Amino acid sequence: MTPPTTTPQLDSQTRPATDTGYAAGGTAPATTRVERSRPGWVGTAAVAVGAALLASLGTVGAVNAFGMPADAATSPTSQSAPLVKGDATVPNWVATAAAVRPSVVSVRVQSPDGSGGQGSGVILDASGRVLTNNHVVAAASGATISVVLDDGRTYQAKVVGTDPSTDLAVIAIQQAPRGLVAATFADSSQLKVGDPVMAIGNPLGLSSTTTTGVVSALNRPVTTTVESAQEQGQEQAPEQGQQPGGSGQAQPQGESVVTDAIQTDAAINPGNSGGALVDSGGRVIGITSSIASLGAPQGSQAGSIGLGFAIPANEAKDVAHQLIATGQVQHAYLGVTLTDGTATADGAQHAAAVIGTVTPGSPAAKAGVQAKDAVIAVDGRPLQGADSLVAQVRALHPGATVDLTVVRGDQQQTLHLTVAAKPANGG
């Protein structure tokens, strides 16, 4: 790709955007897919990487602890105390694992034809609601979902709501037992590169597995897409593209899930999907959802290469609250299409999300965004292309305000924009 170096013109070799509801389009540094599962396992979504993996972007808003019913939730700006006391520079992982394991479950999906898979989940409250990935529970019609607690007890579960756009879902344990331990959530906007973390989940069916590492990077715009739902008799759990069953609403395959992700070197493998990424205090900072892969032969699985990704806790909490309250999620909306490009500002070249079209009456139109504008930063944080803007918008809640740094012609300016809820018709 040869982007322009002087003005924010469209790059003739970039792929056009197709979604005027979300910012869409962006770099293609990697081919992305959901990693195919071996029989019996729901694999973590895999991101097949190239030489330049992904780009960084901004943070998301604050959330509160989820140890209560949704109607009793505290202010979304509150911050929960750590479960485990101690110095984050010398984590006590033994104590952290002991505190968090009861809040992380295994999720099993069994289809009528005998195929199925496994993933992970995080207990949200004492009533038995569990947060997991959409691709874990988006199985074939008539599938049975089971939740296995840390102590081995197994219960049936049903889907409360799914959101393929963020790859998140909430399920509910049926006849939930007393004494369920709800996870405590941290404010993921406070994370810093180098923070110690632990991943807990069900990789390859090995329940309550813990791995440790650090936050390798923040705000990676990780993109995953759907493969075929079934092949050679194996059940594929799609990242996006709800199959019959689950919430009962079929979604088209081939659409992208773009996540403003936490990157970690804690080992994450197929089956970790929907599990917890926690800080040294035992608070959930993210929901593990995808891994980078160097590629694997057809029909086989990739494993950890030290590049795993998690959906930030703040975004996950917001989606979970909405799914519990209404069964669906309102997504932020700009009303533009995007491609990758560059722009020159202050004597330097910048990666940019270049505006293709602007929907009349949309938030972007109201803010004065114009076709061929090159967005180079959001709230002062530089973009690395269209996917960076996509990821940041998808992490926002409708009504949030952002400042877009735009290069128009040879002039740089700031546009103040309030995102709205995406229209039902997609905009």
C-alpha cells in the first residue's frame, strides 16, 4: 500500500468501508479468523498476524464491580477494592488464584448431533448470571449449555442475551446454587503497559488453569471474522454470526468484530475464550477472547505464541448491563465510511482514518465532518488507521463525547462530536 504523503487523500489501494453505522474499513495488516476447534473444544478466536501486527489507540470509560443484580448496580464511575492485598510489583499469585478461581467457570455447549465445544465464563452475580464470549455460545440450533463450577458441580444454563458486534454474551445458570462468588471488576482505563496479570480459564478443557504475564500493550484494534459454522462434522463457534439457537437471531457471517483490546503475554489458548484476565489484586480487567497465530494447517488449532487479547472490563461491563436489562446492546454510531490513509500535519506524516462518505443527519455530519477529512487522533491519542477509529467508537457508549483531530486540506482542526446510538437499520 502506498498512502499519500502530503495531503489526506484516499489511498487507491485501501479497501472501501461498507458500514455507515460504525466506522468501518481500515488496515489489512493481518488476515483474521476464528481458530477452528478440535472435536470437543470451542477455540479462542485467532488473529493470524503478519509482519506488522496491529495498531494502538485510546482507552475506554470506567466501570464498577458487578457483585449485585443489575437493578442495584452502583455508579459506573466507582472503583472496586482489590480482593488480594499486597504490592503489585511482587504479586502473590497463589492468593490471587485462590480468590478468583471460584468466580471463573467452564462453559460447555453440546449440539443434538453430538458435536460441541468448551469455553470459559465469569460469574457476574449471586443469581448465576455469567459473562462469556458470544462465539462460545453461538452454536447450532437446539444446543445444550452447561456451566461447570470451580468445584466440579455442573448446572444447565440458558442464554440471556448475545452481542455479536462485541463478541460478548450473558448466560444464566438454571437453579443456581447458593454461595456463588461473583467476580470483582477493575477500572480497565487505569491499566498500564507492564502491569502484572493472570489469565484464568478452561484452555483445551483443562479447567481452572492459571497463567501469568504482563499487559504487553493497550488499545490494540484486533479484528476477527467468521468462518463456516460447520466443517467435517465439527461445530465451529463463530466470533461473529449468530447461528440458529443462542439468542435465536441469525446474524450474517463474514462481518468483523473490532475490539479495542488489551494485549498480554499470559498464555491464552483455545478454551480460554470468555475467561478472566485479572490484575494482581484479583479484579477482572478483561475478558479473554482471541489469540494471535502464525497460522495453522486446515482442521488444526493454533496455540499461544505470547500474543493474547482481552476485551477491556469497562466495555464488557457496559455490554453485560445492557444485555441483562434489555437483552440487546446499543452501539455508538458515527455515520461515516472509512479507508486508511495518511495526512501531513506540523511537518510530520500521520496515519489517518480517511472519511469516505458522511450520512446526512448523523453525529459526524452534525459535528461538521466532511468527506476526505483525515482523522489523525481521538481525544489527543494518535490513530494508526481506520481500524483504530473503529475500535475506539465501538468501545464508546451512545452519548459519549470525543474530540476528533482532523486534517482538511492543509489545515488541522478539532471537531467536537457526540456519538449517538446506531439506528436499527444500520444507518
